[in-house]
Amino acid sequence: MAGRIPDSFIETLNERVNILDVISARVPLKKSGREYHGRCPFHDDSSPSFSVNPDKQVYHCFGCGASGGLITFVMEFDKIDFISAIESLASLAGLEVPTEAADQDAARRQAVYALIKDADLAFRKALKSHPDREQAVNYLKERGLTGTIAHRFGLGFAPSGWSFLINQLGVNTTAKKQLLECGLTASNQQGREYDRFRGRVMFPIRDIRGRTIAFGGRVLDDSKPKYLNSPETKLFHKSETLYGLYEARQACRSLDRVLVVEGYMDVVSLAQYGIEFAVATLGTALTGQHLDRLSRQTGQVIVCFDGDQAGRTAAKRAIDTMLSFLNDDFSIRFLFLPDGHDPDSLVRKEGTDVFLARLNDALPASEALIRLLSDDVDLSKLDGRARLTALALPKIAKIPTSIYRSLMLDTLGKLSGTRRSDLDARLQDLSMQQPLNRPTSENIVDSGGSYASKSARFESVSFDSEPKDQEFGENADAPINFEELQTDSPAIEFPDPSKPEPLSNRLLWLLLQKPDLCSETLEISKRSRLINIQALAQVMNWVKNKNNPSTASLMGHFSGTDVGRLLSKLLSRSALFSESSYGAEFEDGVTQLKKQLLTESMRLLADDAKQGKISAKDLHQALSAHKK
């Protein structure tokens, strides 16, 4: 759904849908005073630490700190995006989701979704009843698949010939154009259109909501390419999509771990053997976008690599991209397969229990990093241990500050014989030289409050030292190397209980308690580096232009954004001020903030003068104006 969802509709949802009804349908709650309490659904809660306040339409866990409003809860519990959460709640309330801007492409996209669905049904029907289906059925039986598992993954059959789909779905010029748009047909140099998928077992590729958005096809003879994917379309982006993720979420209510493999057949075969948490990339490398999506679905990812030297080389390259995602709540493990095996062949040879034992023994990324780097050094010698330290520290510097990173430093110190204080000092130098900005792919709020897509660029992770894309068709591109994300403004910093609360966070906390404290807007230079100043400006500007703002409407407006996550974290903080002092504290805080902004602005002007960007005369005039 494109176009901005009006704030008025978000407010209507908060008014029509009681957060208590939504949460209690998923979590057992008991009334205690004005609030309701239960065991937190977001961590292993031994005693009730989760509370819901229906008056403010918010929830909070005193154990893990999870907190937010109605929309945030649905996003986090159901593990869906902002738009999907809005649509889910709207359906519950019996409402249609409007957009402020007329979406000229919406009808066309819905038509394409419908056409792909029809193609999906046509392929499935062909596997059941087409006269030439025997070869496809025999192939699936040879791979050990049952009709039940084929039905679960929606497997189908594209008969040989050039016009199976065109004859069924290309009923008019518009339909034929749509078949081209979604990659189901192609055209030759003479402009003649033909079915893209012919003589193949078909694997529907679904998005996180279960809608078919593309297909993969496996040839039934020795033709090339062996595997053929749909091309990139408005609905399908290989660098973001994982085959089997929807099916894994349906099979496992709580995805404790996800196994990343290379092919669709690996995913389907593993599911046949009861291993229902596997996903596959689609002819590309594993990208940071894939990892970002997985980090929202599970706490652990296991990535398969070949066990030969090529696989170890690939793992060395892969780990660089993976490191920035590692933290105390998200781990990555490496599974090196025996030579000559893929997950499909291995699980059929060894069985479920032995394969699961391999997964349990998969190397943590920290151990894999040290082992892989140790391949190139002699740890029995002093210069070898120094070399290991030099190789490992720049990589550890990419890991976000966490207990996980601290333990990695301890391990490195023991192996290399280096004092922890020396490692910390060197790590600090590296961090200053190359500050960490973990890539994300989020919905953000622009200056007007509209929801927009922030497309992050990620480096990709290859499974092998040489890409296997010769196995894939014209649309199976080589691994994509994405540029590092460039940000114009500093990233949001989330609250750290061990540090003093920044001024912007204190003001945001006050606005969460009493939004009508705000009586003015803030114009902030994009050059400002005050912590979370841009987030505060967005919130203040929204509140100032809103009639009767409430905590629920504030949380609802920023749900699904980095600002919304910051507000959720702040909402969980214990009281920073007494309720009677909210007004005075907010007024004093804004005064302090203006002084900080003035000081920063004058410093930036002085820096510009030193760099020759402005003349001394201009600097003097600007400083004089600032002092006034």
C-alpha cells in the first residue's frame, strides 16, 4: 500500500480497538487496579512482569523492557510490518484503510497480485491433472517428497510448450501486459510473447504475508539453466526475499532459530524430515537486508557453508557482513557440511536426529571468526599471535557494544596473550576511525510525517568462493555488492540505563506523559549532532500541529519507525520527574536545548571559517547575529 496513512485513521484505530482486547486474545491477563498483568510474550517470563494500561493504550514489561502501543504490540507479537499491522487492526475493527494520497499504482498492483495467484493455482492444478504431469510427479517422488509437503509449499508444474499460461490468463491486451510485468512471460526480438517457465517443477515464492510474489522453477531434464527465478519486479526483490520464511513462520509459532540454505529443494526436503525452520536465498548471496529481516523473526541464524576450502573462504568473506548484526539477542552460527553434500542429500542420508545434532554443534560466529583467522597464522609464535590480534580487532569493532563483544575480546586476549586493557584501547581507536552504523531497512517518518521507505544498501554474503549462478537463469544475478549506507544525520541512540539521559530523551519522556506540554516547534539544522535532536524535533512539530494529542495517538503516529522504537524504550523508563513538575521541567529543558543549539551552531560556523568555507567577515557577522 503506497501513500500516507492519515493520522486520523490511526487515531480511529486507537479509539475503536481496545489494546486490552488485542493483547488478552494473545496473552492471559489479570486485572490489578487500573492495569492488567500477565507473563510477557517477548521473553521467558517466570513471573508476571507484563502490564497493560488500557487508559493510555500502552503496554510495558518490567522484565525485558518491551513497551509500546497498540500498533507496536501487533507488529512485535505477530512479527509483521507497520502497514500489515494497520491492515490487521483495521480488519478487526471492520474498517477500510485509507491513504491521503491517491495511489495510482494500487489497483494495478492488486491486479498483478491476483494474476500471480491465478498463475499459482494454474501450476498447482497442472501438477494434479495435466496429461504431462507424470515426469514432475516422479521427480518429486524420487526426491522423497509426499503429497502433503508438496501441498504445504504449493508446488506446481509448468508444462512444456510456449503458451500454457498465455492461453489461460492472457485473455486480453491488459492481461498480457501484466503477465510481462510480473515476469511470467517474456518476449523475443520479434516481440512475440512466450511463457517464461516451461517443463519445470514450480516453487511459489511468498512474501511474509503469504502472498505469492514470484516463482522459482527446477528443470526436469538436463536443460540449462537448472533453476530459473522470476526477474526483479515491483513486488519481488531477491536481495530482500527469503524462500520459505512464510512457511517457517506458519509451522513454528516461535522461530527460535532459522537455518539458511541455498536452494528451494533444501528447504522443502528439510521440512519433509521435520526441520521446518529452513529458508533459502534465491540465486543471490545472503545480503544484509536478509539478515536484517531475519533478526526481526528469530534470535539465532545458522548459515550453511560447504566444508571444503572454497566454503571456508566464503565464510571468511561472509563474516564481515554478519558481524554488525551480532548482539546479545541475535546470534549467527556457521554449519560446515561434509564434502559432496547439500542439506537435502545430507538429511536424507543421516536422518533428522543426526542433522539436528549437527545444527546444535554449529560454530558460533565468534568461534568461527577466530578459527577462520587462525588458518593464516601460527599461534605458537609471538608474531603469529600478534597477527591474529591485528586481523581480529577490526572485525570485532564492527560488533555493536554488548556483552557478546566483551566476551569475544576476552577470548581473543587468552589466545593472543594480550591484556584486555590493551585490546580495549586499540578497539577504541578503531571505533573512532570507523564508527559503526548498523544498516537497517525501516519505515521512517519524513519531515511531513509521511511514512516512506528508507532503502539501505548492504554488502552481500556469498555461500561459496565462486558464485554458482551458472546454475541459474538469465534473471539469477551474481551476488550483489551494495555500497555502505550513507546517512545525512546521526542515528538514533536508544536509552542506556548506565548513562545519564540526554536532554532530548528527557523532553521526549515528558511529552509521552503529557503531549500538550509542547507549545512551539523546533527548526533544527541537519548538521546538528545533539543526541536524538532530530527525533525530538519531529515529535514536537507533530504534537504542536495536532489537536488534542494523546500518548496513544503519538505512539500510533510513529509506530513502525526508529522514532517509534525510541519512544517505546523511553515509555518503559521509570519516572524521571514528578508529575507536578512536568510543565516546569519541560520549559526549563527547552531553554537548555536552545542554548546547546546556539553553542553548537557557533562552533560549526567557526569550523567552517577554519576550513575556508566562509570568510572572516561573514563569520563575524554570523556570530554577531547569533549573540543577538
